[in-house]
Amino acid sequence: MAREFHVGQAFTTGQGLRAGFSRRDLDGPLLERPFHGLRSTLPTDALEPGISADHQRVLTIERNALRFAAYMSRHEFFSHTTAALLWRIPLPRLDGELIEVSVNAPHRAPRGSGVHGHQLARAASAVVVHPEHGVRLTSPAVAWSLLGHVLRYPYDLVATADAIVRVDRIPGPGGRVRAPALASLAELEAALVLRRKGVVALRDALPRVRRGVASRPETWMRLTLVDGGLSEPETDLEVYDDDGRFIGCVDLAYSRQKIAFEYEGDHHRTDTAQWNRDIEKYDALVRAGWRVIRVTARMLFAEPHTLLAGARHALSERR
């Protein structure tokens, strides 16, 4: 069997024959068939150790998209949820593992097993090349605009936009920018097309977007507090003690009352180093006079009244 393709690489049957594979090799059990006409040296259902089923589904979609790129015509590009995932825009739980591929009119939308095809107006689909993967896909702003009729909850439309406009930075003295924002608020607004499906929900979400939100749960925390009748908290706040020493950066805060909200994701529990850093930071915050409200997924997504009650009680005490 030919060995010109590295592990995980997808290739067409024609490319396989030219590389030295036989027809028996191409149709045999040692190669996977992620899409019609494609072969891959890595099983499509290969599991990554130590990650959740939802994360595994995301990785599978990303992997299949990069495989499908070997088969795409020059008119095709990734869009909708697939483009969002390739840009690392956080999405809620996805149903299925279809990849979404678009073309501009008048070209016909692609069809086939495992693919959801779309036809988009050229004026409404800015297509770029991904800087890491080298594949054609919609820009981050256009990817967000195509989620308007896909995401069920308004908070998730805000959360995806929060992720797009966020500047990834290292907080504290001498902090630096690790990665610039994927797009600006102005670019998000410019991507809203009047006849785009879900444009009303997108326009409702845009004024609620903030630049300092680091995760989807933080967006949900912020909007839950505001929609529960409380004032809007500050995001990504750097906290220093009375001697000017940097304590840490908190997810959300009412700095005047010294109340911090910290979301406890699963990695905070399973990552020992993260767990130790959290304990040290919380202890330092308490010594500096802060009240820390630790928020779990259950509190946020299933019992938001618990979060609101705790926030109101803390504010009442601090007044």
C-alpha cells in the first residue's frame, strides 16, 4: 500500500491511485470513506481520550470538514456552523455531524451524504481563506450572521458574537495581546443583510454584545443578571489588592460592591493546576474584601433563580 499520505489526511480516489494505491486498497478495510469519492487514513469515529461527547462531536465535524476540503470545487466554501467551528466560535450542543458547505448563486448547492448544502447571494457572503487550515470559508462576521436562524436561544447569538469581538489577552501588569478579535462590532453589523433568515434576532442581539467576555457561560451569566433586573456587571475585570499587587482577573464583577462571579466549568474540577490556581485566587480575593459567587452549570442553565437570589443577597449585604 502507498505511504505518501500522512495519518489523518483525506484524498480523492484519483489521488490515491496516482500515489500507488490499488483499487483493492481503496475499497479495503484499512481506509475510511468520510464522503463519496474520498478516502482517509484515520477512522472517522476515532475517539480522543479524556474529552466529552459534545467536544468529540465538534472535533469530528472539524476533521470531516478538513477532509472534505480535498474534494471541494473552487466555487464551494464552508459556512454556517462549520465555518463557526473552524473559527473556534463556541456553539451550543449540535445535533448530528453534518458539515455545511455553500456556493454563491447561480452555482448549485452541493449535495451528498454528510453534507448540508446552501446557495448564498454573492453580496451577502464574504469568503476568505482560513489562516491556519488554508480552506475557503465565510468570514467570522458572515458566519455569525448565518447563525441567526440556527441557534435556538437569543443568549447564544450574543455569546457567539462576544467570542468574535473578544481580544484574547494575558491580564495583569505587562499583559499582552495573544490574539486579536476575529471581527469588530462594525463588521458584525455590516454582515446583517435585510433578507437574511434570522436577521431580526441578530439585530436584537447586537446591542448586547460586549468585548470582554471569555466564554459562552460568562455571556449567559451576564445576561441572566441583567434580565433578572440587576445592573450590568463589568466583564474581564483585573483585581489588585490595597498594595497594588495583582490578584487575578474575574469573569464578572460589581467592583463598587466588591462582588465577583466566577463560572466553574468542568475543567476547573478536572485540571489539578487550574483547581489550585482557583483556590489561591479566591483566597486572595476574600482577603482583599471581595465576595466570590461561584456559579455552576446547573445554577446557570437549569436554576438561574438560584444565581439571581445569590446575587441579590450579596448586593443587599454590601449596601
